[in-house]
Amino acid sequence: MPVPPPWRTLVVSPHFDDAALSLAGLLPTLPGPLAVVTVHGGPPPPGSPVSWWDSVCGFTTAAEAHRVRSAEDARACELLGAEQVLIDHPDGPYVTEGEGADALDALRAHSPPPGHRPARARSLRRAVGGQARGGPQPRLPTRRSRP
């Protein structure tokens, strides 16, 4: 028999600070236990040069950027009452050949902006795949056309 996930509420965050910056006022009000799943939470490959964005942010190495951002995210999750869950997939600038996203076809019609499609696909497979009936269900926002 499948074991239900340990969380009542699951928030998918493509990058380290997305959930904390976007939902800090909401997260403490959600039913717990709560987890924030960061899709691009994996370290860059060893020896990766620092990306343009990370260098502009003051980091001198890709590893330093990952280490600091992961620690900041852990602290934000702690303050917001959420468990930090990291998926071992590096951020876009550090993805190596063949590591690209393989988005779920069923979600393409409801997919977020192109940069977040890999986040949705990996998160759903990892976090809610194969769960028991009656457990938390993903809510897939749909794009609504404007009148």
C-alpha cells in the first residue's frame, strides 16, 4: 500500500527564493504540515563557471552561489514554518547537455512560462507521483483568456 506524503500542503518553487518572496504572507496561514519543494535546488556541476546573474549578485563561484542561496532558503522555510525539500536539479545556467527538462505532456496545456515548465514537471513527478488516494492533490492553474 502506498504511503501518503508527509505534508498536507506542498508549494512548488522553481528557484530558491520564489516561494518565500511570492508567498511569505500566505505560507504561515496554510494547513500544515507544509513543504516548499525547490526544483532547481541541486548544486551546479563541479567546476562550473559562475553565471552572469550570480556574478552580478556578488558571487565568485557557482558553488558559493548555490551554498548561500540554499542556506537562505532553509532559513526562510524555517521562519515560515515549512520544511525545505530540494530536488537535485541545478538551476538553468548550470544544466549540462542532456539534463534538460522532459515536461509532462499532460501539463503542457496548463503550463507556466517556459522557464518554469521544467520546475513543474520535475516537482509533480517527485512530490505527488504515486500518492495514495485522499492525499493532497496538485492544483494546476490554468491560463484564462482575457475578455
